[in-house]
Amino acid sequence: MWNPETYLRFADDRGRPFHDLVARVGAERPRQVVDLGCGPGNLTATLAARWPGARISGIDSSPEMIDKALADQGGTGPVSYRVGDVADYLPGPEVDVIVTNAVLQWVPGQEELVGRWARALRPGGWLALQVPGNHDNPAHRALLELCLTSRWAPLLGGIGAQPRSVPGPQQYARLLREAGCAADTWETTYVHQLPVTDGPHPVLTWITATALRPVRAALAGETGAWEAYCADLEPVLRQAYPADGDVVDFPFRRVFAVGHRTAAAS
């Protein structure tokens, strides 16, 4: 289960890669724009401001996220939202822009999916994606190592047994070119300055909304287990990400890819 309120605690930091991604999409007057894995819709809504003449739609597998998006839009609004699995999506002939932000790292076999979307683009269409490329950072390594300890492995059933890697910019470029698109790919490491509070370590709060979701779900039936797991993880995060005054610097690598099927492409 996704928790929109937890996810939105760092809305500005999480939103910056989305804006950097969409800035590289050169569509001028798209008819339909689709945001796959739209989450709570706060970023999807900005697409309506970017392309006011387009039909904007958001799709997400989480009913909680879609409920939040609809509630914040206040009923009828510029974006249509629905629950759906992005792995089942195929663009129709009216779709000119597909955006998917921080989603594909959750999808097995995403390379085939990216190729399928790119090949289905109409001439002139755009595919823009961004994925976290931080599977080997200290936070994720600590999560992985803790999941495999004798205390937690019996309860977690192999969750975190393998880090979730993603293709790099060169691999995405090849995927897009093989699908007949011009490719623009890159990576950026953002250093998020997370505020220190009286609550949990800020990196723990950040990953609670994302990478730790499967762990929390697996421990839901064990009274006190989630709190005990966090108590074991937090000291490791404090050591890996020490506070500098009132902030914690949290480096976060992101991988970007934009494909454009030119009018001349077949």
C-alpha cells in the first residue's frame, strides 16, 4: 500500500527530476499526454499547465494514490485519473506524449516494456522516463543487509534479497534507437538536503515511502515488528548519513531517457 501523505513529505525534492525530465520533451501541441505511475497527481497536474490544449490522464496501480489525486483536484478538473497497471498500457493513436517518473524500477522486465511503448509511438510522439539509479547507495545496502540477517530473514521471506538495478543511460539510448526513436539520455546525482527533525532520521523517513514499502507490508501481521525493524535500521543510516547542522545530505542518482519518434520514422 502506498501512503500519499508520507510520499509527499519531500514533494519538492521528489518533483525536481520530473520537471527536469519534462523540460526535455519538445512536443508543442500534443493531443493527449499520459502520465504512467502518476502517484498522487501533484506532478501530473503541472502537465496541464505545460500543455493546456491537451487531454491529460494519469494512471497508477495504487487506489490510495488515485484517491488522493482526485480529492486534490476537487472533482472535475483538467486531468483524468484511473487505477491501472502500467505494464498493461499501450498508447493509442491519439497519444503524443508518455511520461513515466520513478516507476519502472518497480516493474520486472522494464526493458521490453520501454521498447514496446517506444515502438507504439505515433510519428512525432515522445516517451520520457526517469528512474532512481541508487540501488547500491548506503541506504539500500543497509536495507538489504538487514533483511538478510537471521532476525529478519524468516519474517521477510527474501524481500530485498537482490538490489533493484536499472539500466543506465547508454542502455536506454540503445533501447530507444532500436525502437526507431532519437534518444536523449543522461544521469544526474541530486544532493537532497533533508531537514533534521525530532522524529526519525530523514533518510529513514524518505525510504519509508518508497524502498521500505515491501518490508512494511511483509511485517504488517507481526505486532511491533515494523517499529523494531526501523529501530535496527536507523543507527546504520545515522552513521552513513550524518547530520551537518540541521540538514542531512542525501545523494540520489537518477537516470533519464527521452525518446522521440520523428515524423520520418517508420
